[in-house]
Amino acid sequence: MDNNFARFKAFYKTASLWSGTLLGLEQFGLSNFNFDHLEDKESLDLPVIPQGTLLGKRAEYFFRFCVEQSNNYDLVLSNVQVFKGKITIGELDYIIRHKRTNATIHVELVYKFYIYNPTITSDKKTKILQELNKYQGPNGRDNLVRKLEHLKNQQLPLLYAPETNKLLKGYHIDVTQIKQKVCFLAHVFIPHQFWSHKFEYINKSSIVGYYYRYQAFAKAETTHSYFLPEKYAWKMLPQELPTSYTFNEILELTKESLQRGFAPLIWMQLLESKTFESFFVVK
């Protein structure tokens, strides 16, 4: 398998955060795409992504590439901006069509990194919202429940706005015949002691690592090798990078990163087995 195909496969193997429907949002997993015809392909030209492109935007390039490379879906439209006069009122991520059934689907893509914080309490009324509220971004500025509510109340309803209806008619697309789904991909990191915990509502396959509080990490010195991937590489499988760090070096870099307000993702390569562990260090 060439390197490009390996990178592509690393993306399309990303787990959906849940299966089926969650809070009325139906999942469209990357497993819906059929890539069997690519397995023996010697080379694959990945999308050209401008340097400095944010992680979420990189995922958009790859999702579009998934549609285009699949043998069971066609891309109808992508990143369609909807205007009211001269003001942008929103954007539709993707409209795709199944080649055999002709079923048309509006897909909103979400690509997130979450830590599961069991200590978070909330005034949410239902058990499911209280549990989902425990998933937050590593820097504490993002929250799963807020994102789900934004999808339900803002992003998906845009399809039925008069301006969208008029726009899609120009492409001979009947809004009433479109089904809506979300492709909600996530990498979840949990506390060490929760490895045997039964997580409700989410796919266990989306759990890819753990996280330390800084004070706990400072006491977890090892002789292993540490690597600090750039954010664009967070979605990749842990691997050796050109620069490795000792524990004391990575601890200092972690401290500096947290002082700037950014929780770093760290890849640790075990000394004897050469296998990797992936974890965040948070405040």
C-alpha cells in the first residue's frame, strides 16, 4: 500500500461518534462508501490542501474525496453558500446521490477531538444530555451538546429556508426529496481509569487514547520517546517524527503550550515494544 492510500485509509476508517440516530440526528458513517475497487491501486492522488488549513477544513477536503473515489455515490454539490440578499445565511456541506437508488442526501460533516470529563455536572434535564455534556474539546472551548444543538437548530434547518429552496431549484433539486444526515466523526480521549467503563450513547471505536491533567503528567516520568505532532497530523496513526523528546523536554513544551491555552496531543513510543500511545495533556 502506498503512503497516499494509507493516509486516505486512515481518514475513511475514522469512527463515527455514534451509530444510527442520536437526539434525532441520523449518522452517515464513512463506512457507507465503497472503495473496494481501490484496494489494488498503486497510486492515489490525494486532494491538494493548502498549507495551514485547519483540521476541520482538511476533513472537508477528504470527505469530498471520499465521495468522488467511491463507486456507489456521486457528488451533487459541496460547500454551497446560501445568501439572503448580499448576506450569507449559511452553508450546506454536501449533497450526494446514491448511484443505484438515486436517493439524495444532505450531509453535514463534523470532525472533532473530545475528552470525556466524568466530573462535569450540568442542569440538563435528561440523562442523555447530562452524559453527552461530559464530552468537551481539549481546550475546554468546545462542547458536544452545544454542537448537536447547533446542528439541529441551525445547520440542518437551513435546507428548508426559502433562499435554499430557490437556489437548489436552479440545480433541479427538489428539497422535499432530500434526506438529511450528519457525518459526525470523532476521536475521543478518556481518563486512564475509564478503560473498562461502559460508555453509553457513543461508539467505543471512537475512543482512541487517554488524557492526563498536567499535575498528574508531571509525576509520570518515563524513559520512553515522545513526539509532538502538528495539529494537522492529529488524525494520523501515531508514528515516529523527525524530532523526538525526552520526558523532561516534553514536560516543558507541554507547560508552555498550556500557558498559551492549547492542550497538546502527544505520541509516546514505548522503549521496548516500539508501540505507541496517544494522549492529551490538559490543565
